[in-house]
Amino acid sequence: MAECRDAGLTPLGAYFYQFRDENTGEAAGVTGTVVLAESHLAIHTWPESGDVTLDVYVCNYSRDNSDRARRVFERVIAAMGPEDRVEHQVVRGRLPAEV
């Protein structure tokens, strides 16, 4: 949540769930969400294949939060240190007019 706060977003709460292998009981992937006043961050991991999905979704209703979302995304990616990455950026909602 610190990454969100440091980027200028407002965390309201978080929930993370650690999956366990049904046969061995060992830790497996994680699914987690951080609810933001501006929307949410969601992460899902698959350690058995080395995959992660990360979604940083922000509302741009009263201000353009795009750069804040990008900062959070880059901080989480840097912390995970992936060998490869595939990105898709989607601008959602109407951005406020420039003044």
C-alpha cells in the first residue's frame, strides 16, 4: 500500500489470499487487491510458471491519475524484477479538460 500512497493515490484497504497446493500444502500463488479511492490495484501470481498479472485501474473523473497509476505499476514491477514483461495500457474514462 505504501507504493500507492507514495505515488499520490489513496489506499482504503487491502486483501491478499495465499493459495496452497492441495497435495503438499505448500504455498502457491497469491491473489491480492488494494482498494483505492481512485479505484484499485489487483495482482495475481503463479509461481509454478513464474507468471504475474498486475492491474492498476484508476478513475480519471476529477483529476488525471494516469501518471500516478504508472508510478505504482513501475514500482511493483521493479520490486518483482521480471525477466520479461508484456504490457497493455488502456485509458479508461474521460480525462478532465486542461485548464
